Amino acid sequence: GEDVEQSLFLSVREGDSSVINCTYTDSSSTYLYWYKQEPGAGLQLLTYIFSNMDMKQDQRLTVLLNKKDKHLSLRIADTQTGDSAIYFCAESPPGGGSYIPTFGRGTSLIVHP
Amino acid sequence: DADVTQTPRNRITKTGKRIMLECSQTKGHDRMYWYRQDPGLGLRLIYYSFDVKDINKGEISDGYSVSRQAQAKFSLSLESAIPNQTALYFCATEGTGSGELFFGEGSRLTVL
């Protein structure tokens, strides 16, 4: 099956930028997602990008996609303590069919003063 | 009200007991999933269902069973709970073809 990999931990200082990385293996057109899981809660979609795009920006969030290397990154500008959470990268092609979304293991972002 | 509701939110039980975790959704989605989350292991898929008559095993289905009672309801059962089933369990839904999952708040299960 397809595989999604991401590092497990990232520690940053409040006010700095955070960059969370993810690699995937699907070679077809696909959607790539970033979910955020705050302590004691379920996952919620943060943002997504289609594989024919290079970049997507939404306020403090920037998603960059390197299609050649199948590398996805999530940059959080001016990181705040409220950004401390687990961030999951996920991949799913459009159209449904028998395909199920594939998740990475999640990156725990720790923001310290 | 939450779109995806899980009950119970927390449960402590003993080895050998039968446990049912329930999930209901108001999003009208056909696809539903059960995952378990363990520290460092991320989300692992237990079972999934693409519609009421469809049930599929995920990567870690041993020791679990499910029932899709209606489009809106998908229950996960542990027939005889064991301590290594202690985990946080999530139900999720997906509109067919969307790829985006909507998660419940989770059910924390402790098996003593």
C-alpha cells in the first residue's frame, strides 16, 4: 500500500517559524492533507493541497509541495503556544473508489517560551 | 452538537470483559472508519465501512468486530478485552470521494 512518513517530534520557540515535513509514495494525482490534533481532542483538518499545485497559503500556514521528491511541508509562521499539537499528514486520491486515506504517524509540535 | 459523536468518552474495564464503543454521525456520510491511536504509532485502522452493507478489515482487526447498524451508526466491539487494547479510539466519517475525514472526540479505553 501507499506510505506516508513524517518525523515524530519538533520543538520550537514561541514566535519562530515551524516547519513540519512529510514524504509520500503515491505516484498518481492525489490530495494531501494536514490535520491538527489538540490535546484531548480528535483530528481536525487544517488545510489540504492537490498534487498539481506547488504551494498554498492560508494566513499563518503555508503548504509547499515538491512533486518530484514527493515531499510535503507545513510551515507555521509566528508559532504560538496554542499551536502545540500533533500534526498528521495524510494522502487520499480524489474520487473515492476502494481507496482509503493513508496517515503518517504524526509530528508532535512543542512550542516553548 | 458535534457532527461525529463517540460514546463513551472514557471507559475502564477488566480483562475478559466485552466492550462496545459507539459512533454516530449527522453528516450523512456513507464512509465510516475506526482507528486506534497509541503514542508513537499514530493512527492504525481497525475496520472501515463504505456503506451499510459493507464491512472491511483494516490493518489491526484481530480482537475487534464492528456493526454498521445504519448509515449514521458504526459500533466497535472488543469481545474479550485485553490490556494491550488500552488505547484512544477514534471514529471518523468521509463523504464519498472527498478524501477529507471528520473525526469524533475519541474514546479512551483502559483495560486492567
